[in-house]
Amino acid sequence: MNITLLRNFVAVAEELHFPRAADKLNIPLASLYSSIEKLETEVGHPLFTRDDNGTRLTKIGNLFLAEAKEELAAAPAPAKKQVVPAGGKAKASKGKGRTPAVKGQPKPFKKRQGR
């Protein structure tokens, strides 16, 4: 099972609120919904019930939550992204203080020449 899916599931199970869990994980809400849906299809059973009273875990969801927490605890920590130093060729400023002209577009603040 995918660790990211388990991490998303545990966040929603702890919050019992999809938008707050998405904010906690710093991911879009639609992405969170799709990841929970993928996990439910992998498990084969619904993990949450959503109704007017809010979001609740099902019985299978409660059982799966314990397993998910164990798997997350046993999983290695995610690798940190390497910091790539900023680079590239520095360009000298022309000192005009305006945006640079783009090929095919008229220069800023200049009238087009009539034919």
C-alpha cells in the first residue's frame, strides 16, 4: 500500500473533516478526496461515512486506522529534497526600469508605426 495514501487517511481520520485535513497536509481538497477513494477501492470497503452529521469512520475504517498507524510508524522517514543552489547566467540590467520587450510584441509605451 502507498504510504502517502495511508498518511492522508490517518489525517482525515484524526480530523474527521476533509477540508481541515487537506489544510493540515498542504494538498488540494480534490487530491485528498481522490486519494481516499483510491484507498477505499484497494481495501474494498468504505472507510468513512459522510452525511448531514459530518464525517465518521466505519467499523472497517476504525480497524484499518490501527493498521495504518502501525505501517506509518514502521515506514522509513521521507527523504529530504536536495537543495539545488540557484544558478544560471546573470543578465545585466539596461537601466530602463521597464519590463523587457518580448519578441513579436510592440515595445512598451511606444506607438505602433503605421504603414
